[in-house]
Amino acid sequence: MIKKNYIPTINISKINFENISSKNNKVLKQIQKACIEVGFFQIVGHGIEKNLIHKISKTAHIFFNSKVENKYKLAPKKWNKSNNNIYRGYFPSDVNGKEGLDIGDPLISNLFVKKNKRKKIEKLNLSKSLNRNSIEVINKYYGKIYNLSEMLFKIIISVSKKNPELSKAAFQRVKTLSTLRFNYYPNQKKPVEISKQDGVALGCETHVDSGIFTVLYQDKKGGLQVQNRKTKRWYDVPFNKNALVVNTGLALEYLTNGKYKATNHRVLWNKSKRLSIPFFFEPSFDFKMNKTFFGNKKYNRYLGINYDNFLKNSLKKFIEYNR
């Protein structure tokens, strides 16, 4: 583990995705330590090709640089009355200082949506705004980043001395509410928030994420900062062209009874265009959230709040989800 920065960098190249074993115990412990002490870390050797990351970034740029009418074809009903989608889709920058495109699991079918009448289960028709090549890139990246995220979750289960296969109780494609998001920060004329703590101008408000993990690609503009929970001091997350940034979320904090806390983070107002591509790794909509998951007892599959209700409560603080 590199300790030059507050945010540790961990090489996970020697981990077997199919078999999380004690042979890689040193790396697993590094990940556990980073989650507990910082809540943020960067991973290299993650197996997602640079070329694919370049392609997904290019796809995002193509979308955001397209005509306004094209982007609004994917907007939720709040911004495009002719659409039925509410949770997924495009939101404009006048909502909260940045444009975004929220994409659910590409494997979701219209039939699945009809069978599971849940507010957050939607099939977004990307072909309204994107060509076939762009959609193929999104599908491929989503699959790889999902598998990577689940591997990280299995590591946390494993170091908690439970069977990594327990992950299947929480994550079942296509039932998960996992979201691939394109975030585009335009030339912001004014900050979205002035930090009450240190008076710094922000391009994205101080917040914690809702899910288990967020796995993020940020471009070389940087600007992402993480707060030390003890000292309240802020640290930059340095750009590393070979790395993806990982942070813990509220769902993991809840399931671990506060052992793995969600960490405050924010984005500085830098008056220049910036792209980030977070993947919010979210459990199945009907997964029962309770503290037996990581506890000494066997996980009780019937006790607790459904994850979709947990997420609903968590998202209330985000203006862009007020739809």
C-alpha cells in the first residue's frame, strides 16, 4: 500500500475474482483497513482495460456535447412530459450545478419491469439518444464494473469471517438498483454551495453515498476531496490514470453496524469542465437490510427494511432526485 497520500492506493491484480481466498490475505486486510480508517481508497490492477475506460469517457462526452433536444429524449417525466421514466435518465445542470445521466442495469427487460412494479425498476431506452456502438460500450463497462464491485463486497464479507457467497443474498442481477452515472460539470458560473465548515466554494455539495460501494473514474481535472472523520480536515483525491476510486456508502455502514462508515466527500468549484463516472453499487430492491448480515448469527433473510425503501430515504437529501 502506498502511503504518500491520505487516500491509500491498493494493487488488487493478484486477487482471483472467482475465488476470494486467504492467499491474498495481505491485500484483503489493506482493503479492510482503508474502508474502516478512511472510507476511500484507489485500486490499480483492477482488470478494467484503459481502452474501455477511454471509450466510456468518450461516450459520456459525446452524449453531453450533443444537442439539448437529444439529451432531453432520455429525461425523466419531470423534465420531459412525454416520457414515463422517473428514476433513470438525464437531468439538466440547472437542477444542482451539473448534468447527469443515470443508467440502470442494461440486462433489465420490459417484461421484468412489468412483473416487478417497483418505482425504481425502469428500462431506459438509450437508443433514443445514443448509437449502437455507444450502447455496447455502456453495456460492457457496466458488466465489468458490476463484477469488480461485487468482488470488493465479497472481500469485505470474507474478512468478516463469513462465506463470500453470501453476496448473492444481497446482489442479484437484474434485481439490483445499481446505477452507472455520467456526471458532467460545465463551466459553473457560481458554486452550488459554500462550505459551512471552511468557506470553500464547491461544485458538488458535501455528502455521503447511499449504497455499498461507489467505484469512480474521475478525469484529470480532479477536484474530489475526502474528509478525515477524526480531524475534519479535507484531502484531495489525486488523479491516477491507472486507478479507480472506491468509497464506502450508507448501506455498508448500516449492515456493519457502523464499523464501515460512509465518508463525507465533495467536489471543489474549479470553473472548468469536468467529467466523472461513478458506479453506485446498490443491493437488490427486495434485499432485507438488517445487521445480522455481518453479525455472528446467520443472516435473517426476512428481517428488516427493503433496500428500495432504505434508498428512498437516503436520496431525499439530493436535489436531482426530487422528481
